[in-house]
Amino acid sequence: LTVPVVIEVHAKDVWLMAGVEGNLLAWSNTKLKTSSGHKDRVHSNFCQNLFSYNLVAKIGVDCVGAYVRANMSPLFSKDKGPELYPYSAGISLTF
């Protein structure tokens, strides 16, 4: 579940958005398939944090935009895995 809190500004065809997103990891499961064909569903979060928050920024012209998202809380629970702070960047098409 993701809850964004952002400020968005429009000027003619250009738009800019910046803010924070809060995330809750809920109903997590993974489907595992072995080489023998056995399928199993694991209901585990694999030691990931249940709550996290991201800084997000987007800029665009008309329907083409670019975004950057940086996670400010570690991916895994304390002492349960490596200390990772995921980020993503890309191009978006909005219709």
C-alpha cells in the first residue's frame, strides 16, 4: 500500500511534482517452483521492513516525464540483511 503526499505545479504544458510516499508491505507472498515441477506459496516478507518512505520527484512536458524515487529507510529489518537503500529513475508516459 502506498500513500503519496506531493505538491504538483503546472505551467502551460510543463508540470513538476515533488513529495514523500509512505509504504506498507501487506499481504506479501512468493510463489516458488522447483525443477521437479512442485509449486509452493510462501507467505513471508523475507525480513523486509513493513514500513518505509520514499522521496519522489517528477518533471514532464505534456504526456512525457521523468521521475526519481529514493527510499529513505533501509530495505531489510535491522540485523536481518544488508543495509540497502533502493532508488529508481526512469521515463513515464501519461495518457
